[in-house]
Amino acid sequence: MRTHAAAWLLLVIVVCLCFTGYWGVKGALRVMDGWCDNLPPIEDTDFTNHARESVMYAADGSTVLAEFQLEKRDPVESDQVSDLVKQATVDTEDVRFYQHGGVDLPGIARAFVNNLAGGSLEGASTITQQLVRNTVLTQEANEISIERKVREAQLAMDLEKQYSKDELLMMYLNTVNYGNGCYGIQAAAQNYFQTDAADLSLTQAATLAGIPQSPTFLNPKTYPDAALERRNLVLDRMLSAGDITQEQCDAAQAEPLNLDPAPEVPEDGIYAYPYFTSYVRNLLMEEDNPFGCSYASLFEGGLTIRTTLDPSLQDDAEAACAAQRARMSGDLDASLVAIDPATGYVEAMVGGDYDISQVNIATGTGGGGRQAGSTFKAFTLAAAIEKGISPQTRIDCSSPMTKEVDGREQTFENFDNIDYGVRTIQSATAVSANTGYLRLSEEIGQAATTEMAERLGVESPMNTVYTTTLGVASVTPLDMASAYATLASGGTKRDPVVITEIEDKDGNIIYKADDTSKRVISEEVAGATTNVLRQVFEASDGTAQNAKPSNGQPVAGKTGTSTDFADHWLVGYTPSLSVATWIGNPAGSIATDTQLNCNALWKDFMDRACADKAVEQFPETKAPSYNNAFNEKQKAALGAEEEKPSEKQTPTTITSGSQTATSSQASGTANAKTPPDVTGKTLEVAKELLKDWKAGSVTEYSSTVPKDSVIRQYIASDGMVVVVLSTGPKTN
């Protein structure tokens, strides 16, 4: 009875164990099935398309300004990868790769026994499993759990059914981490050896194949000894697999690493022209920007960004600013912005000395604007002309001037307190008479200057005060170059453009710059304003008389100096280029030398920019209607402008050279010869400079130009170069 009872008890125990085991296995399988719910899709290869670099180009389409990337990636096809790389990778990472179905049970057992026995550490994951972990399961990659391993194994088996072994191997080689920010074999080959994946030697292939086991601690740049030891282990495994001979293995193991590392990528990704490039980058990273771009898409999207920067013009700007710094004390800096009036394209930008400060004076990025000084008089001038006030209307420019402002009496002066007396608005512009412009501003209302500045393109915030016309508002060189470009274009405003087009990784255009052209003042007003601003350069007493381009290109513009001579400006333009220059202390409103100005900087840049280019003439426009009662009021109070006797004189011949300036030469035909500019020279010097030209002279009264000095020059209809000589100030 006892024997039978023991047998029955044993049978019952076995049955129970089997029952428990069955339901335990069944339950475990159900749990694992649940773990594999909602697996990521693998129907196409998008899951292997991780972050790719975004590249920014200059306008020439070839100059790389910057590369923005989270990871260095450069996917390649199978025929672009050396067979040595494929062999080394399979032999090292998954020797049974071509036999298993995604999960290698014998391989797992072998690795377990090897690791337990103290052999060199082997992983149990197949190449396919590693591919899964590096791509579709990256969010779970660092989890140490049975659930993650089950999900990984299931996806690996699914991938093996979906793709061929060669396809899976290339997916792996294009996505695996090779250290130093490199993902993919091509990026690694370029980074460590500056060669293509197709051209890797045996030792190079073995070096790279060894890195993925520990991308940080097997990085051959930082841990060369560990990388060398690992490379030699890879070579041993290639020998064991029969992919190389003993002789090849010995020769390869005897070689050093022989790295040829590529230059390190700048931390911020910027390669050239950092002020412009960082400005564009910041625009792309702004929230709700109009470019269809975000931080994530910039660094992960593989974008191609095309900009407006002209490398040649930018080099000219850099050189001119460097030369200006060399002429000043070390605490001063220079900035420049150049814009094409026909498009609004920002073609050059210098924000200072980037090695010293990353504050971009050109745009105010990281800092703020600077007081514009008398460059704002151009906006008062345009507003006055638009209101029907003639530039030939005379105005009181005497200095000092006393005026009650905000309940208290204040005194205003011209530069160096020069008393310019009564003169035309045009002449007051040339000499930059503060008192004359304050009186003109009173007539049209100070708000008219602010409104005109905004209309023409100044985007910095401004408040209207009594001295608005003197440029107390803080603006940027980008503001001023843009606003003056509106005058250069004949009154059509265009928003400054720095990005022309953005293309995504698939070649789709996701952004294209719009045409923002908008007429904001009439051609007549723009043309009349330009004619007056030309006198700043052309009049003998103009504040930029010494800044005219050497090739004879007509220019218009305005100089400016802020309170305490802290900021110095010259903003000027040709029909095809608007240029704002600034010099001062980048730390803020700090007084500088009273004799400092931007004339040499502006001229230096324009000489470079205009070199070998045909002279362009400003278009002729009809005069606006000057019907403002202020004209007659001033005429009654101050008299009309004196007629210039020079306009009725027959020129007296002073040189009989063979050259004349024909009408085609005067209009700027390519390769035209331009007579020397003798403005400000004495008669004797003018004769010497014009000895090869047919030249004559007329005389004209001037209260500021010495006797027998040239006030200005012009070309007569017969091609004669006519110089206007001063009769000198009147004497009692």
C-alpha cells in the first residue's frame, strides 16, 4: 500500500509540475506577446535616416559658411564601401551573420561560455539586433531588461524577413556609432583618415570595425593604445574567418594606426564670416520664424541653406574694416553692411572684430543700436522735399542757436560751433549744419523725420523728440544701409534679405524669399533727395568730400556723429549698392577723438567694390512740385539764392591736352576714361593733374574755399573738363 501510495504521490507531483510549467510558459509567452505590441514600423528604411548635417552656403553656391549637425553622417551605397570593411565588421561583430535569422542562439551560448571562461569579451547581439537598438529602439537602448531584449529580438527577426543580408549590413554600416560624433562608415573614414569608405586599407578597415564596441574608449584620437589593441584583435578574427592570410595579418598588425584626422569642426559649426553666418543661424532658430525651420530641423533635418552673402564683397569689407582698425586705437572697432538696393540682399556684413567680441554691431545682436548722428538728416530732407520744400530754399544755419525745449532753454551748435550763416538746405546738408536742420525739422514737425525713417526701412524702435533730426535714436548699420537703399532704388523699399532659399534633405524647397518690394516715396522725391545727398561728396565743403570712390563713381549719402563723438557714421550709396559704415567703442557711448570719421573706411571699401566696374549714373528724375508756403516765406525773410556767375561764363582754357570726356564716357560706358578729380586742389595743381586733358576754368564766389582753389568740376557738352575756381571770401 505504501509503495503504491508513493508512486501515486510522485505521479501527482509530476502532473502538477507539468501543469504549472505549461501554464507558466503559456503565461510567459502571453506576456512576451504583450511586450511586442506596438513595435515601431520597419516597412521602409526611414527608420535608418537619423540626423544629417545642415549646410549653409554663400550666394556663389560653393562657399560653405557653416555646417550644423548633431551627428556626422554621410550615408553611402554598398559599392561605395570596401569589402574589407564588410568582412572586418561581420568577423568581429557577428561571424554567423549570414546563417542566422536575426537572433543567433548558438552565438549567444558561445559568447556566454567564452565570457564565463574569462576570454576576450564578446557580445551576444547580432548585427541585426544592434541595428534595431541603434535605430528603431534608440529610446530603449539603455534599458537593461528582458522586455527590451525580447522586443529587440522580435524586430531583428522581422527585419530579416523584410530585407536581404546585404541591405541589413549596409543599414548597420550607415548608422553605427564610430565615436567622435561620427555615425556611419563614410563619416568615420573621412574623420579619422580623410579618405572614402571605398578606399580604406586593411589596417584602416580593421581600426574602424573595432570602434563600435566602445565608441568613446576605443576612439583612436583619444585612446590610441586601446584602439590599436582592438584593431589587432579584429585582424585576428579576420584571420580566423579565413578572410585574410597569416602574412596579411602579421603585416597589418606591425603597422601603427597611421591616423590622418580631419580638421576639427568648429564648436558652433561656423566656418566663415561669423557675424553674417551667426546672424542667419539665429534667425533660423527663432521661434515662429518664417523659414519653415526650427532648432530641431536645423540640426537634424539635412537642410541646404542658401544665403545672399557675396564672398568677394565680404572680403573687401573685411579688408577695409581691418585697415580702419589699424588706423585707430585698440579700444575702437569698425562695422559695415552692404545691401543691393534692387533686391534687398545683404551682400556683406562686418559686425566688429569677432576674435575680440561676438556682439554684432551691424545688427545689434548681443548688444544694441548706436546713435545715428546726422545720418538722420537724410530722413528730414526726404520728408521736407515730399512736403514741397525746395532744397534751394535758404535757411538760417547760424550757431549757436537757443531754443526752449520741454520748458527749459537749451543751446544747440554746429560742429565746432561753426557759424554757417544763411544758406540753402542743399548747402546745409553738405556741411551738416545742425542748427539749419533743427529749424527745418521745426517747420515739418519732428515726427515727420521718424515717420520717414520707418517708411524707408529703419526697424529699430524710435521715439520722437526735438533733436530727432540730429540722430539721437539708436539704430544699426543694417537699419541704415536698408533705409538708404530705398533712396538708391528710387523710392522702392525692400526688406533686408539674408536667406534666399532653403531645401530639405529630399530636395524639396521649404522656403523661398518673397519679393517685398513696396513703393514708399515717389521717384521724384527719391531723386531730389539723392541729388542733394550727392553734395555731401561733391561740394568742396561737403563733409565726405574726400571719400569719393577713386574710379569717379557718383555717390550720395550722409555723414554722422553722435553725442560726445561716441559714434561715427558714413552711409552712402550708388545706384546698385548701399553701404553703412560705423566706427566707435563697442563697449557703448564712450567719447572718442573729435577728428575721427568714417570717410577713409567707406572710401576704402568702395574703392575695392567699384574696382574694374563701369561707372553708373543715377537716373534723371523730374523735380517734385515745390509748392510749400515755407519756400516763399524763407525767400521773403532771407532772400533768394544768389545766381552762380559760373553758369553764364565761357570757360577759359587752362590745359590743351588731347583727351576729352565724351558723352558716352561721362555716362559711364564700360572702360570709359575718367578725368582726375581736382576738387579742393589749387589751380596750379589742377593744371598739372589735367595736363593730358582739354580743360577750362570759370570762377565763382565762395565764402569758405580759398581763392584760386577748385570748388567743383563738371564735363561740358564738348567734352571739356571745366573746373570752378573760387574768387575767395570777400574782404572789407
